[in-house]
Amino acid sequence: MTHLTEHSLVQGGRSAAFATACVRGGVAAGLGVGALAVLVIVAWISSPFPDSGAGGALHLAAGLWLLAHGVELVRTDTLGGLPAPLGIVPLLTTALPVWLVFRTARSTLDPADQTGPRPSPAGALGAVSGGYLLVAAVIVVYSESGPLPADLVTAGLWLPGVVLGAAGAGVWTALGRPLPGREEAAAALRGAAAGLVTLLAGGAVLAGTALVWHAGAARASYEGIAGEWSGRVALALLVLALLPNAAVWAAAYGLGPGVALGTGALATPLGLVGDPAVPPFPLLAALPPEGRGGWPQWAAAAVPLVAAVVLGRSVGRATGTGRARETALAALGAAWASGAAVAVLAGAAGGPLGSGRLLAFGPVWWQAGAAAVLWGVAVGLPTALAVRAWGRRVPRPKPPKPPKPPKPPKPPKQPKAARTAEAPALAATAPAPGAAAPAPPVFDFSLNGLDGLNGPSGLADLDDDEGYVPYDYLPASWETAPTPPTPPAPRPAPAPRADTEPPRPSGTTGAEREAKPKDTP
């Protein structure tokens, strides 16, 4: 009974967590459409010529939100009266709904409270995606009554794909971003990601360089379209939202297939062929001129070249410990994965701008993807094998150097303390400069200590001997005593001058002179 109760509680907790995840998915969809609605309403309020009321602004916000998910819209208010499709997605606006779905799915499996029940990964994916798509279906129905209704075919294809992809990325992140168990598959995914990031970064550099090169034409187009400050702000926001599209277009241009500028017109590094149908727009002013391409256009091929080298280097370093066959398979898998990602991005960045010649505008998705695969196979595969071979090389052993002869041992140095102690003693015994040398020692050889010998039979009567002659006792040291230094000779007195009479010495003065040296000690 207890087991059944616990099981029912667990099931009830998971059902509540599933329902909570579904609600959170719907809230994410509402936040995305609400943010765009606020932006559109602010632009409508600030516009000096509002063509429609608040209902038209809300319908426009719903259409832009669907367009951000890849859904094509249909323009019904054209000059010719025929509906025209609008399928170019501003990729920057896609970032907001994708991030909301991603964050909702990740936080569903990784909540702040770890004690509560959580749904399974598949349950979280289904619940978040289901709640989001329920709100999206309501918005699709609402857009059908506005000036930009959604195309139901693309709404049934692209909208679920984008939502499931973003939710799946969130679940994968919450699980710790696990990769396939095989080393080749993980290396292929990492290499494809590195090559794709490098390709898009190079495309952004190409697009920015082209815009700076044609800055005058882009400025003239910008000022010609928008006159009032509100229109200029709205146009600036649209250009900002289309900057990622420009990077994808430039990457597809460098890959080789180029971009379509209407039906029958194609721009490649080799040149621009056909009659392009380019509407006035600031970003389109960066397109290459008509005719054959020169070295500035050919330099665009450096972008896919560098991207393929980065792809191969990543794969080669990741599979350097395996066999060459594994490295080759990983490089091929990375090339195909990067080609698939490029095809998806090219399909989202391009599309129709209208009817007639504007039905094909932007890169062709399958051509861009195929070119990315070819670059990866032709450049990435050899690079991966070369990096693997370079990492597995065995360095040649260097010949040993002959041993150097041992140096003779140095005499031990006297400790500093001993040298310091001896210095004062030597200084004390050394004579001062300019002083006289010390006198030799004098020994007392008198017979004062021989008092015991005085007596009747002693030596007291030696002086009474008539034939006694005293000996000259030699000193203890018979070396020659040093000669005292000779004092310098006195300077001669100056001779008296002939014209002067010498002073006469007085008696008193003479007496003083004679007595002075005697009194001096």
C-alpha cells in the first residue's frame, strides 16, 4: 500500500512538472511576441503618418514574430493587386525567440529547487515545445486577418522545426552537453563547429569591408528611402536586424556559388552575370559591380579556405592518437555537418522579396551547402591528415656531447668572519705611515738577579781580581738595526740684498737668542 502511494505521488509530481513546463513554453512565446509588439507600437506612435490603427500595428507585430521563425508572409496590399510573398528572415530577430525557448527548456531540467520533481528529458522537450506551439498556432490564426497573413505551408514546416531545435539545444545543455561516445563523431562535430564559426566571421568581415568600400552609395540609399527621423530610426533598426544575413550572403559569395539577385542574375567572385533586380536598400549597395571580377572579388575565396583549414586542424588534433582511417572519417563527417549547417543558414538568410523576378533572392541553399562540403573534403581532409602526421612524428635523438674535463678544485675561501677578525689585529701591528721604526729590544744582562751568588765563595769579589777584564755582551738580536731616516736639509737663507743694510743685533736680542735654545726642553 505504501509502495503504491509513493508511486502515485511520484506520478502526480511528474504530471505537475510536465504541466508547468508546458505553461512555461507558452509564456516564452508570449514574451517574444510581446517584445516585438511593444517595438512596433512605439514606431507606430512616433510615425507622423500612421496608415492604420493599433489593430494594424498588432497584426504587423504578429507577422514579424512569425517571420522570425522562418514563416513566409504574404503581402496583400501590393500596387498590382496580386499577393506577393515575403520570405527573407531578419536573422537578428530570430535570436530573441530562439533564446527564450532555449532558456525555458534548460531551466525546466535544471531548476533552482532540486528537491521538486522534474520531467524526463523527452518530457521536457515535448512539454516546452507543445506549450510554445499552442501559442504560435493562435498567432498564425490571428495573422490571417491582417495585411501580412502567414503562409500555412511554411508555418507547418519551419515553425515546429525552429522550436524543436531550440528546445533540444536547451535540453542538451542541461544534461551537460554530452557528445557521441565514438571519438570520431565528437571530433567531427567540434571540427564542423569551428569551421562554421570561422566561415561566418569571415563573411562578416567581407560584408563590412564592402560596405565601407561603397559607403557613399549606401548613405545615399539610406537618405533616399527615409525622410523623417522616425522613418530613419525604423530603417536603421531594419538594417541592424539584417546584418547577420549580410554575413551569410558574403560567406556564400566566397564559397563560389554566389548569391542570386533575382531570377536570371547571379553574383560570384568570377563576376556578375545577368540583369540584377536590386531594390534600393543600404545593404544592397555593397554588391559587386557588373562585369568580370578582379582581385578584390577573388580574395573572397580566402574565407572558405581558412575555414576549411581550421576544420581540418581541429579534427587532426582531436584524432591524433588514432589511425589515419579514423581521422579521414572524422574529417569527412565534419565536412558534411558544416555543409548541412551552411545550407540551413543560406535557406533562412535568402528567400523571395516579391513576385516575378524577385522570387529568387539571396544564396541558393543547396548550392551553398554543397560548396561547403567540397571545401571541407578538398582542403579540410588533407589538413587533418597532415596535422595528425605532424603530431605523431618521432623527434630524432641528438648525439651526446663529449663530457667536459673536470675543473681543478678551487682553494677554500676563508670565512668572512675570520677575515674581519684578523683585519684589526694586522692594522694594530702595522706601523703608521711616516712613523719611525720601533727600537730593537734591550735585554738586561746585569747581575742584579745573582744576589744569591754573593758570599764567601761567590762572585762578589770579581771586581777585586787584578786580571779581570769585563766582557762586552752582545745583544740578543744581532741583525743590523734600521737606519733612522735622514731629516731633510734646511733650506738656505736668502742672501741679503745689496741695497739694504743687514740688521744689527742688539745685546738683548742676542742674549735672548742664545738663551732660547737652552731653555727649550
